[in-house]
Amino acid sequence: MARFSGSAQPALDIEVGLSREIQTLIDLIRWRAQKTPDKVAASFLLDENEEIVLTYQGIDQKARAIASLLQDFHCRNERALLVFPPGLDFITAFFGCLYSQTVAAPTYPPHPARLNRSLPRLQGIAKDSQPIVALTTSDILANLDELLAHSPELEAMHWLATDKIPLDLAAEWKEPEISSETLAFLQYTSGSTAQPKGVMVSHGNLLHNSSLIQDFFETNEDSRGVFWLPSYHDMGLVGGILQTFYCGGNVTLMSPLTFLQHPFRWLQAISRKSATVSGGPNFAYDLCVRKVTEDQKKTIDLSCWRLAFNGAEPIRHDTLKRFADAFAGCGFREEAFYPCYGLAEGTLIVSGAKLSTPPLCKAFDESSLEQHIAHEVDSSDPDSRILVSCGNIPQDQEVQIVDPDTLMALPPGRIGEIWVMGPSVAKGYWNHLEETERTFQAHIAPAGEGPFLRTGDLGFFLDGELFVTGRLKDLIIIEGRNHYPQDIEITVEAAHPAIRPAGTAVFTTEMGGHDKLTVVAEVEPRFLRGLSRSNGTNGTHKSEIDEKEVIRAIRRAVAEHHDIQVHAVALLKPGKLPKTSSGKVQRHASAAGFLAGTLDRI
């Protein structure tokens, strides 16, 4: 039986000499505001040289003012939609909700030019959470008419601009009687647009997980973070903002769009702020390797970067190596990499690597992995697949590897579903009782031990280390063999230089009663420019030849490496592959777009 758990009870070891026991995030921020009122808690980069700041006292004062207004609207135990662009207004609005016992439902504002793509998710969250108020900025409020014209769900709410609320309202705030069990906010997952699920995260969940992250990251009041991750995303909110406030450090935020358009700005901010903690999904490191120039590297010093976490999507060994090699000259150290695993249903972190040691990477026989067995081999084996460990299980948590069909626990080296139990596991999904029962109330056969959270992720333990192999629902089964989509996607990316890294999705479509493999892949912009330059009298013919060449290369590579025949290939324009707000590939959305013919092909 592969069971691993921490033994010690996690304490709120923020600092010796707390003025009172901290049971809620209100307690935490009020204590920080009293202890270090003028310390800058958060700053937001407007551009390369200008920023705005927020102190701990400023957070507390503005949160009380917003909470006072929400109390006037009788929002206790009601939901509030948080619709904010990147910036500091989100932080004060979030805490304003906590200070008034209003359940925050963070989301992102739909883009006016892309309402058909961005509005449905906002509408889905509003329909699911049934908020009576929406908090936003005065700029968004001034341009609300077009948005409301498309959505009766949004029009029914009171819309308040929190950046215009007078600070003198803070004196009228009445502290609510809440506990660690009180619901703090709804973290909507990056799943279905039509039926989003809000994870019910309590104050106790947040404080416990913050304690685990502090233990793993060894953060303290001197910690300095830099984050581009969206504030409405669990990694950005819990791992970036709330962890900083928990340990009493300082965080610098920047727009996700700024990072995506200019990844150098992220590394530049780390260098300028002498940041000790930062990170993101695997694709972020790949993007830096591809986009940051040699001249730009000469201007940054990354020796300050003590912990570079990597999570939220499969961690690739070759990505870690490429980034470490590319930025070694800037002072980046391989041992700064921190692979970790987590999910919103577990508040955030579930496991983490050992600090200040190079990532643990092991090679396994690929054919054995297809049979859900982890057989370790030498990395020189041509049929090997290198996996990166996501570390150990933290204190007061239990993780089991379970056969998803028999519900029986599996021994080390056997691949199954990752199940989690502990104080960080959330309460369930808002207004989704059946899904909550199915996901959060799992019990191991035959003794019925539980309840566990079913993560939907596949993995195994080896020597106490957790290795994550993929998603249960994404697993591709063709002719009785199991294939992990990310393995095939790596093969596709390497098949031809025209294929854009981190821009591929593979899935199956049913044809004649059989599942067939389909590939969608973004094309590099320079390749498209090459096609346009070749256009002339025979330009169309030339484009068809080039496109066919890429498709042939993909089919050949997948057949050689995985012994699978590719049924269909769709080449997409750059940036058109469906992804979550944090950059994870959405395979199901890609499949739906392929079948509906709505993907933006070249």
C-alpha cells in the first residue's frame, strides 16, 4: 500500500509572540497591520520603471472601508463577483469580502474585443454562484453597458467600484464573528465554461495550506516574491499573494499579459527586486528560453532567486535543463528549481521537493508506464521516459495511490489515481452536491478509509517521492494501450521546427466505433511569415506543400515513437490553441473546437 503522510501537526509558526491566536485571514492582516503598518506588502508594476504600492496598514484600512459598504448591502454569507484587471484593487476587494463575511468569487474581466470567447465563463460563474454584488474598478464600471447588454445574469447585480470607496468608511466597519471553518471564497476551476465549479475554500484551509507552503519554501519576513500569475488563479492568489502576507514578506505583481508578450520583464523584475521566490507553470520557463535575448541576459542578475517553483502542468526535465543552461550566466542555479504538485481542491500545495537541491529526475521504461507500472531504467535507454519528482508529502496530509476502478490502494511503483486527505482539502463544490460527493467523499476499499479527495491525477510513489504522470480523464487508450497525451505532445513538438513549443494538444475522436488520434498544433510565426513571402503565382501550391510536409513529419514521428497512426492533424495560427488563464493546454476544449470546426487554422 502506497501511503505517505507527514507526522507533525502544523502550527501557525508565523512568528514567536503573536498578539492572539490567528484563526482567520482577518486576524492575520489585522495583526500584520498592527505589527508592521508601514511595510510595503504588495506593489504592482505599471511598466519597467513605475509601480504602485500597498502597505499592510493600507490593506487593512481599505478592506474595512469596502467591508463596511458590503455590510450596508447585507452581503453576509452572500456571494460577490470580483471582476478586476491585474493590479492591487483586487487585493483590497478580496479582503473587503473576507472582512464582511462575503464569499468572494474571483474571475477576470471579459475582453471587449473578444466577448464571444471571454464572456461565457463570466456568465457561467455568475449563474453558478448567484452573487448579489459585483466588485470592480471605476474604469470597468464606466464601460459596463456593452457587457450588461449581452448578459441578464450580470445586469441583475449591484456593481460597485471599490477604487472610489471613501476610506473614512473604515471606521464604520463591524468585525464579523467567524471561525476557521467559515467559507472564505470560491475558487473556480479551469474546467468547463458552461458548467464551472467553485471550490469552497475556508479560512482554515487557507491558513493550513499557507503554513505548509511556508514550511516547504522556508519563507519569512525577508522574503521577496515576484509574480505574473493571475490573482484569480489559485497559484497566483494562494501561492503568491496570500503566502507573502502569511510570512510577512513583500510581493511584486505584474500583468500576465506583460509576461506573455515580454517574458524578459519577469526576469528583469526578479533581478531588480532581488526576489527570492517566484515561479509558474512549465511553459513559462520554456517561453523565457525562447524569447529572452543574449543582450537582455547581460542586464540581469538571477543569483538572488532562491526558489523557482514549477507546477500546475506537467514538469518537463528538458525544460529545466534548457532554462538552467540558458540562464546560468545570469547567476541562476539549478538547485533553485522547486517542482511541486497541487490543485484548487486541495487549496493549493499537496507535495513539494527538497529545498536547495537539484530536481530529482528518474528514467522509466515507457512500455511499462503504459501498463501503469513504474519500472526504473537507465536514462540512456532509448525507450525511457524521464519524470521529475514532485517531492514529498507535507505535514498533516495523507496521500494514497488508488486504483480508480477497484478503489483499492496500490503499492509503490504502481500508477493510480492520487487521493488526498487533510486539513487543506476544501469543503467541496458550491451547489454541486453530487460532484462533491463523488470527488471529496471517496473511500478506499475494502475497509472504507476516508474521506479522501479524488484529484483526477495519475501518479505513483517511489522511495517516498511523488511522481505525477498525467490526468485520468486525458488518458488516451487506443487498441488496449494507455498513452499519456503529454508524451505524444512532446513528440509532436520535436517533429518539425514549424511546430510551436507548448502549443500542441492531442486527443481521440470516435470514427466508426473506434477511437482515433487527433493532433492540433500551433505553427511558429516565422513559419507563417515564410509562407506569406513564398506567395506568388504559385503561392497557394507552395503553402499546401509546406503544410503537408509538417503534417507528414508529425504522422511519422508519432508512428515511430508511439506506434500510433494519427487520424487527423490541424495546424493552428500562433496563440490560438485553447488554454487556461494560467497557460495550461485545454485538451477537451481543443477537441470540441476541432469537432465543431471553430479552431483558427492556418
